[in-house]
Amino acid sequence: MPAAALTPELELVVARAAAAAPAFAATSPTERGRAIVAVADALEGAKASLVEIAARETGLTEARLTGEVTRTAVQLRLFADTLVHGGYLDARIDPADDDFALGVRPDVRRVLIPVGPVINFSASNFPFAFSVLGGDSASILAAGCPLIVKAHSGHPELSDATAEVAATALRAAGMPEGVFQLIHGREAGVAVLQDPRVRAGAFTGSISVGRLLADLAANRPAPIPFFGELGSVNPVFLTAAAIAERAAEIASGYVTSVSGSAGQLCTKPGFAFVPEDSELPAAIAAAAVDLAEHRLLDPRISRSFDERRQAILSAPGVRPIVEGGIRFDDAGHGWATPTIVAVSLEDFRTSREALVEEAFGPLSIVVETPDGTDLAALVPEFFEGNLTGTLHVSEAEGAGSTANAPALRALVEALSQQVGRVLFNGWSTGVAVTPAQQHGGPWPATTNDTSTSVGTAAITRFLRPVAYQNAPAAFLPLALQDANPLGVPQAIAPAGESRSWGSAATA
Amino acid sequence: MPAAALTPELELVVARAAAAAPAFAATSPTERGRAIVAVADALEGAKASLVEIAARETGLTEARLTGEVTRTAVQLRLFADTLVHGGYLDARIDPADDDFALGVRPDVRRVLIPVGPVINFSASNFPFAFSVLGGDSASILAAGCPLIVKAHSGHPELSDATAEVAATALRAAGMPEGVFQLIHGREAGVAVLQDPRVRAGAFTGSISVGRLLADLAANRPAPIPFFGELGSVNPVFLTAAAIAERAAEIASGYVTSVSGSAGQLCTKPGFAFVPEDSELPAAIAAAAVDLAEHRLLDPRISRSFDERRQAILSAPGVRPIVEGGIRFDDAGHGWATPTIVAVSLEDFRTSREALVEEAFGPLSIVVETPDGTDLAALVPEFFEGNLTGTLHVSEAEGAGSTANAPALRALVEALSQQVGRVLFNGWSTGVAVTPAQQHGGPWPATTNDTSTSVGTAAITRFLRPVAYQNAPAAFLPLALQDANPLGVPQAIAPAGESRSWGSAATA
């Protein structure tokens, strides 16, 4: 597809971002950190008015949205911490070495620099945490890259209001004009993604749209990296011993995880594998009482959920544990209560086509496995890449000393091959924003499973390395100077070969 | 393009690689390190016979090839060092924290794991260092990924002989069968690259072939990362003061860098910008005496060089400093002596189309710039992404205190925006293999400028992160266990928020 020409308005947006790039890259990590904290403060200051708009536009509850603003502000501050720590720069110094294995080694120093302007396509289901000021935006700004946000059509008014908060705070903090801009409309986003001045893209949304955008990014005359966080069904495996130990607790956690935010989370557990004849289905039915009806995000998602739900319910062998339902109001919004169904492994195989695809909304499928099933083998049989995989084990199984320990190890290994995060005795919804977090698994969960969109490691997506060879101190970036004025971690290579392997001489 | 079906022979190759992946990933870093050192030893043990084949197939000199074997063996040992050090695993541990900004933080631990089978397309111009056992292969094996090498058609016999050395050594070191395999033919390589079991590709070669393969990788049903190291013209900027200080030394270094390996290096300086009326052209002419005739790698490269050379010599305003030439033998091989030409900046602008594209072979262009030229502005005017950019300054200029210091800083900044490595007072050929090395610049120098194909950081290309949440110690990878049996660096996050920004409370 040839790149779409920019409208005059979009040309201004991209030109401003490109013009801002050098000055923004030249701001110190501490300056950018302060500016990001100012944005976090401004966001919390505007919480009441923003949540009011968000509730109206998305149908999410005030409690959920209020918590999400807090999460979003904390996330911004964590990136500010990341900047000041400086480890994200991956500063490496190899001092000159006259006694290197291959003769003289020059002085080589390497640091990560911002890639330039980035476009971020917002998500519908997190109007704060994965939208205008969400994790992608925070990591792009923290990296020192001018940000162009493509607003999600599901909450345009909230997007404008949040953008105003951000732009005002960044301006007041002395950041260059043009480091933060908002655009509306898919065509506008597509056109900006293809502009040669834009150097990377980030996206949270469906597999089909994510793939379309990833292909556009890859097929540009100058290809750019594209970080798409797409769909996931997040399988859960529960052992008989775990269920025997705490069926009610597990059932309650499962129902909460499936129904929270009306199931509209990419980490919702879509499948739970339990031993057949287990007491868990009954415990789930008992836990799923008085579940509130919840509006889905928009009419399109509502219709899609309704169709998937009906297809699943009518697949051979599927029986409801929690019937749930969906009704439509006059505006076309669907109002749903959670649906949980059970199916035997045999029927799951037979009805695979109808069942295995993600159902975005409050629905999950319990698969009952015969005694002796090789659980590790089920992972590649039924699933492609996923964000998460979960295992619930008993206390004794967790110690690794039970008879089924090798089978459990094989299952953990199989999950680690297919997912970005393996959880034990917990639920995949509610992703902690921390340095070790990994939110990104093999395709189609993401377009790029070597990176994460949640956690402070997300900043690395918008940086690239540059090495300086024999550079005089006066021309080195601060992070690479011996005097280390920023106080960042510097990995300094030892002289000579660091290790002897007892092998032949290398001279 | 639909994926080509695998021949029965290739099906076996890919199936063996896929079958070997789990066992290879499960080997300890030390076990893999020992195996890689064994390969290095075996390579050096076979040096005499391999160099004899290489000289015959490539036309490169015995001295160059012997040095290249040493470099290749040292490179393998450096990756073994990298494995034992363990920093490449990027192990991160966020202990559980009841007092986190958002409430309870779970225990999250993250490590990099091998991506699975990888195909590496060998280069023609480094029959050892970027071929069967070159830097890409070394980093793929070190990462723990089964390797399928696509031999370069320019040295098939050497490829087979080197592969035999590698496979034998790996087998003797106890590595699983199928971790190292060689295939021949572009169609075979294309088919393997598109197989769903193959998880990444590496390539060194031309922009056109690299782009073709990158597009195939990106457009697979399940896209995979593709690391192509393509073309580069590596501009050099020389100040009047540097030339006044050491014209003869600079001229000699330049001629050596342009003519070494018959100019068939991706880091060859293709352009040197000098002040007009400088004494450098005369010094270059004086340095370029008795330059040996050298066979180019193959007839195709020879013809292409001949055409580029003639086009450059006949462009308006181009005058030879060192005439050089090329003659063809009966087998169609070209034998070249170096050509160096000069052109004014004005004529360079006029003849831009004819001059700016890479001339792969012993040829370089001196561009003479009028007094007061904004050198920083020339970088984006004439060049896309490059592997390297070089600056030669005087001792006083290097101290950063001369009147032109701001202009020099702007030039360094402009270069850092377009290249992967910025050099001072040296030459870009001869890339040190060290932890801080960066060999990869923006498109079209590489398909992925966030990674490097030279230096120990190259291993990261073939790893992806997996996080473990609340995992019992018995199910954690060794690198993430508190007891740290591998002794790898572990980044342990502090409890609570690490920093106070004086902002509003986050609770």
C-alpha cells in the first residue's frame, strides 16, 4: 500500500514532532523525569473531571476508573525513577587495551539514544493506563521521543481532555513544543505511521488491526519497529491437589478475574484446565452469585461478544456452569453478566474451531481433562503465543517433591515457550508495573515478543544503541564520560580476555 | 508470497533443529561455553586446510584469511566468556512487596530465554568471520538456539569443511544432535526462513537481498525478527586542523582502509569530506603507490564494481586522485587496484545520483567543501542510515576548546542520528569484538538498528524475556533463584518506591 499523503494539519503535527526531537533528546534524564512527574501530578489533579468523562464514554465503573488513574500516575512516576537511575541507558565502556586477544583494542563506549518521533495507538479497554498517558506513552516520553498519540474512537472527549492536561504540564515543565500531540481517526494514524520522520509505532488492540499496522510499518520504504500488543487467551492449569486444598478460594479468584472490567482485559483467563470430576465447577457456580451486569465498552465489542458467546454455547459438548447473558439497550450497548462453561477435553478437541479463539468479554471455558492427561502437550496442541500462562498447585506440589513434579516442570517449560509471563497460584489480570515485568508473548499475543509494553523495561523499545570509538571526553555523551556526571551505572569491561578456557593460544 | 514447501531433505533439517531446541535451551551456559570453545579450538586446528580452500574460493590473501580465522576463534571464545558471566541473561528480581505504590506487589522475576531455531545467511566477504562460524553463528549458538546456516554460494567447499569442523566439535562436546546444520542454495534458505518452526533470521549482504528476506520474515503468518546487516558508505569528515597536523598519517590510513580486502568491507570509508584546497589529495596520491592488484570476490561483484567505477569516473566534476583500474581474467574474475577520486561539493550535489550509492570494492570519493560549509547539515542531505561515521580532528579540537567546537559537536550529533558507531581519528574498517561494540545503524545499513551483529551484545538478538510470577523456587530457572547457583548478575528491585519526587500521594 503506498503511503497516504498527510493532510496539511497532520503535516504540521509530524513536522512539529520531528523538529522537537533533537531538543527533547538533549534534555537530561532528570529534566525529563521532573516533567513526567509533573504530568502525573496534573493527571491526579484532574482525576474527578476525567473520570466523569471516562465513565460516560466507556461504561467502566467509577471505582475501576479511579484506580486506573492512580495506576497511570504511579506508572509515570516509575518511569521518572527509571530515568534518574540511568540503568536503562545500558552504558558500556570498553577502555582501550593494548593487550587484547587480537592486538590493540580501541576505546569503545556505547549508550542507548532515543529513536525519534513515535506514534502510539491507544487502547479502548484502558482509557487511562493504555491510552493517552498510559504505559506506552510514558515509556515513549521517558525515552526522550516526541509522542504522537492516536486517540481511540471509544473515548475521544476523554482523550482530548487528557491530552490537554499532558501538554500543559509538559509545557510548564519546560519541555520543547511538539513533544506531545494527539490526533484522531484511523486514516490519520495510518498516514502518520507511514511518514518517514516517524521512527517507531506502538499499539494495543485487536490481532487484525495490529497485523495491518505491523505490516504497514514493516513494508515502508524505510521499515520501522512496531510494538503491537494484541489478543491472548491466557490458559490456566489447576491440579487436583490445588483444588482439593482450596477449591472455594480458587473458584472465587477465577470468577473475579473473568468478570472484572467485564472481562475486557487482554490478560483475562480464557481457559481453565481442571481434572474431570473435580469439585471446581460446582465451586465456581457457588462463587458466581449476584454478579453485576456490566456495560461493554462499545456496540461493536458488544455484538462481537454476543456472537462469540452464542457460538461457544452452541458448540457440541459445552455446558454452562454460569449461564450469564447479554442484553442490548437502545443505544446498541451490550450489558453483560459473566458466562462460564465447561467442556470435556474430547469435546474441546472436536469443537476446537468454535472454542479456541478469544472471546473478548466476561466469558471463560473450563476444560475437563481425564486422569493422566499430558498437560504439557496440550499447550502447543491448542495455543499459539499468549501473554500469560498460569499454574495452580498445592503447597506440596510447589515444593517440587511430589510424584507429579516432572510433569509439572514439563508444563512450566511448555508454558514458558508460548507466553511472556508464567504465574503460580494467582490470576493474570492486574499486571504489576515493575522492572522485572514482562507483558508480551509470542505472536499473535504481540508482534514483537522480545519487548514488553508493561513495566519499566518498556522504555527500551524506543531506544537504539550508538557506539563512540576513541572519542575525546569533550565529545562523549554524559553517560559515557569517565567522570560520570549523571551517576548512571556503567559496565566497564576488564582489560585482556576475562577468562581462560585452557584453549590454544589466540595470538 | 506463499511459503515454499520444504523438500524432504529440508524438512529433516528443520525438524532436527526444532527437536534439538528444548535440550539445547536446557544446557547450562557453562556447558554451551565449553562447547563453543571446543569449536574455536577445532577451527584453529583446521586453520591450514581451511585457509587453503578459502583462498582458492574467494581470492582473499592468505594473510587476511589467517587473521580472519584467529578473529573468528577469538570471537567464539568471547561469547563463551559472555555466557559464563551471565549478564546477558538480564536477570531481574522484584521481590514481593506489601508496601508498593499500588498495594501489594507480587514476586516477579524475569530472564531471557532462547527464541528457538534460527537461520543465518552467510556473507561472501568474510568467509570465516561472517560465515559458517562467524559472529552471527556464534551469537545464535551462544544464545542456545539451534542454528541452520545457509552457505554463501561464493565459498561452498569452505562452508562444508567448516561445518564439518563445527558439527564434529559440538557433538564431541555433548551438544544435542541438530543444533548445527548447513544448507546450500537461496531457494532452500527462503523456504527455511518461512517455516513456522524457525523463529528468527540473520543476514549479512546486499540491501536488495536483505530487504527481500526481511519482507518475507515480516509477512509470514507468524512474523519473526530478521536481523539484516546490509550496505553502508561510512562518511568521514576531516578538519583543516587535523590535516595540517598529520596529513601523511591520515592519507596513509585512508588508503589502507579503502584498499584492504580489496575494499569489499561494509565499513569501508566511501566518502571523505575535506576542506577545499587542502593538501590531503596530494598526500593521498603520495600514499597510494605500489598498491597491489587484488582479485575481487566473484565475477558478479567484479562486474558491478566495474560499472559503478565507470559511472563515478564519468560523472561531471569527478577527477581521479588515484586512477586504479580493473581487468578481467578468463574466468570472469575482476582484478582491481584502488581508485580514489575527488569532487567539489557543488559537483557532488549535481552528480549526486551517480555518486552517492555504495561502490562495493576499492573505491572512495573525496568531497571538497568550501570554507564555512555546515558539515552537520551534509549528513542528512546526502546520507541515509550508515554503520559508521568518522571525524578526524586536531589535538586542540579534540579538547573541545577551539572556536569550531560547537560546529564539531553538531556534526557528532548529526552523525549519531544516522549511524551505529561514531569514530574519532581512526578508520571504520576492522571492527573490535567487545561488549560495547555497536555494528548496526539505521535503515538501510541494517534492517533493525536496535541490535548489533558484532560484539557480545549480538547475543540478545536471539533471546526473549519470560517473567515468572510468585513461582516456587523449585520451578524457577536457575538464573532467577535466590540461591543463584550460576552466580549470574541479578538486578534486585528495592522495596517500595525507590525515589520521592515530592509529588502528591499515590495511595
